Amino acid sequence: MLKNLFKYAVVFAVIFALFVQGTVQNKASADMVAEPTIRIGVVPGVESLTVGAEGAFDVVDKATGVVLFSGLDEEVFVELGSTSTVQTNYRLQVSYTTSEAYVTDWVARAEAEGYPTYVEDYNDGYRLYIGEFAADASFTVRTAFKNEVVSKGLAASDSFWKIITIADGENELKVIHNGEEKITTNALQIIAPSKKVTINGTTYRGLAEVGFNSSGTLAGINELLTEEYLYGVVPRELPPVPYAELEAQKAQAIAARTYALSNLGKRSADGYDLLPTTSDQVYGGFEAEHQVSNDAVDETSGIVATYEGKLITAVFHSTSGGFTANNEDVWTSGATPYLRATHVAQKGNSLKYVPALDIYKLEEDGSESLRKVKKGDFEADWSKYYRWNFEWTSEEISQVLSTYYNTEVGKVLEINVTERSSSGRAAEIEFVTENGTFYEYKDRIRWALQYINANGSPAVLLSTLFIIEPVKDNVTGEVTGFKTNGGGWGHGVGMSQVGAVGMAEAGYTYDVILKHFYKGIDLETKY
């Protein structure tokens, strides 16, 4: 009797468990959506480009569906039509704002002074530009102009120059294939059965499109499914060679997916969602793919990170230096509950979790000299910038600060970190010079205090987790330069990619890794 009762109880428990599981699965299914497509501006602003495909393809007028050309394993040439007048100039980017009233007032003031202006739609707001100089205009001429508009309250000292290409006139495309030309005012799409298209010789999954951006020039756009996009993102953000730890790759895939889905439409004014650069996420297309990162994407398909039911801002950085940062300590923003400072698992001595600044100086013999750094080799060794050091001569530090503050600062007498965040990062820095005292704050400190790399070029300091001291002549005591010892690479907020690798190497799974760096989050399957 008892044996039968036990048997029935087991059967009932199994049936009940299956019922509950089915209910949960049905609820999850009800919340799930179809996998979204995403549009990447892989060539964001040009006057001409080439598009094609692997195997057979059609060049289709997007608006009418008419096939303009067909091809096979080749590319066609597309350029702006002859009715467009293209101008490429240096323009001074003054600010970004979401206020239309501010834009109207600023444009009116600038044009009343006789300055040319340009307003660019960007990320649900506006970038404001002033001035118009030829691409070969000298730095001296442009600096004099910048000083002039700053003095009139139309720009700030941190305004910077950009090369901007603008096309005026009716938007028109000229398509050339085997000597034949066709003209259309609509966007074009390249559709191929192989689902492998090319834009300027680079291969991408999905389809290719040539349209017009907000400046009236051409944009080469890759449209594809989100998971296929991630195949080209994950290996560029966390290269499987040497970072082959699968659980770290999975964590990167979920962070990248979350970022992508939360930023759909971010750059819709230019005809696409995201750029393929560090402005959004680095994307290398089909040619960047790797089996390890593809597996990581496939094994986490549709999974995103949420906080209280909403997609998180899944920011990440290369190396924390031992401790991540609170978001409000790095950027001018309110505290985000899941972006809290935390220790980071590292390869080697676990005592390096402690963000004691003196340890940077003690470890100088094992740190990387930034003087030897050449652009492009940052990923050669995943722990390379866990600790680093640099020394400026008096002439170098004066040049760096004079360039940043756009004025001759003279001899630099003192550099003082006057405030630090809870993670030890510099929050306020003071530069005492012959010609005045200058300040910078939070992550902008990295741009003010640039180092000189092996190419002799200034580069943004790797992080704000550092100590800085004067270098003095042993005889006279005169300050002959400054020396810094620091750790980490990047802003320090969110997931440390190197830390994720270290945690994966120690046996932690992707969910543990993500919940370590993003506090209080949930992982949900969206599709």
C-alpha cells in the first residue's frame, strides 16, 4: 500500500512539474518576439563606393522593386549623381543638445555674427557645427578661429574639429555596371541568394544597401539578423585569439546583444542603427567571424540582460586594473543601480583585487611602459595593461596641456589629483602652470593628460586609475617632468573584458560573470 502511494506521489510530482514547466515556457513564449534585423552603417559617409556579392545578385531599386542590374561574383560602382554639389570641410563641433530651442537660439547668434553653421541630426538630438574651412586649412588658422568663437560664447574650449562632407541638391544615385549607367533617386539594395554581400570589398552577411545619410552623401549599409551581426561583433570586441575562454565569449555575446537591441534606431537620421566602430560596437562582418565566438553567440541566442524588466546599458571596457567604477564617477549621469564598482577576478595574484594606489608604484618593474606602445598592438597580451607607467618631460607635458586647453600654459609647476572616486579613480585633477590653473573632471581627465606613444603621437591615457608625481633634478630640486603609475584600460564601468576572461579561466560561467559586473540583473530570452 505505502509502495503504491509512493509510486502515485512520484507520478503526480512529475506531472505537476511538467505542468509548471509548460506554464513557465508558455509565459516566456508570450513575451518573446521575432529576431530583429539590424542596420549597420559600415561606410557611413562617402561620395562613391562599390557593392556586390558572392555568387549571383541583383541590384534593386528599394522603393520600386525594379532590378537595375544583375551580376555574378563582382561589384558595381555607385556614386552621387551629377545634380549633387559635394563640400568637404573642416567644421568646429561645438556641442550636442536635444533642445530645439537651444539650437534655434545658437544658430541665430552664430549667423548674426556672420559664421556658417551646420546642424546634424544625431541620436534623437543635434550636433552643432560652426565654421567652414578647406581640408588643407592650417592648424594655426583654425585655432585662431576657434579662439574667436569661444570668446564670443559660441563654442567652448573643448570644441574640436571634424572633417564633414555635405551634399546639396537633389539626392541622386548613379549606378555603373560594365560601362552602362542608370540613375535613381531611391536607395539601392543588393540581394543575393548566397546571403553574402560586399561593400567596398568587405564581405557581410544579409543584404547591402546604398542610401543617403543626413548630410546628403552616401551611406553603405549592411542589413542582417541580429545574431548574424553578433557573429561579426564578438570576435572584434573580445578576440578569440588569445581570449578563447567560451564562458567569457558568451558573456561578451550577451552584453553585445543587449547593447544592440537597446540601441535600435539610435542613428535613424542617417538611415541605419549603429556604426561599426567604438562609437557603438566594433563590427567586422563575415571576415571577422571565428568558430569560438560564433559558438558563444549560438549558445546564448536571444539572451539579454535586464534590470527591472528593461534592457540594461551594457557598457564594457578592456581592463579594470583590479576594480571597476560606478558610472556616476566616470560620466556626468545619475547613479545606475546595476553599474556599481566591484573587484575583478584576475589571472595571477588575487590580492590585486585591492585598489590600493601605492601598489602601482611598487609594481613598476612589471608594468608596461606606454612610451613603447604603438597603435594597434593593444591586444597582443590580455593582461598587458593591468599595470602601466609613463614619464613626461617638462616640454612634453606643457605641449600636451597647451594643445588640450587651446592656450599656451607655459611651464607646468604642479599636477594634483584633488578628488578621487570610491574605486580610486581620479575624479578631479588640477594643473598648476605659469599661465594659470586648469582643471578637468572624471573620464575627461584621460583626454587632458595624454601620453606620447612610440610613434611620437599623443594618445588618450589608458585610464583614470593612476597616481602622478613630479620628477625632480637630484641636485637643484627643479621639476623636470612628471611620472605616472596606473592600471587598467578604458572607462572602467560595467564588464571588464579581461576580467571576464580571468573569471572564465577560473571556472565561472557566463551568468555568474555577467551578474558579477552588472549588479542585480536578470537574464532573459527575448527571441
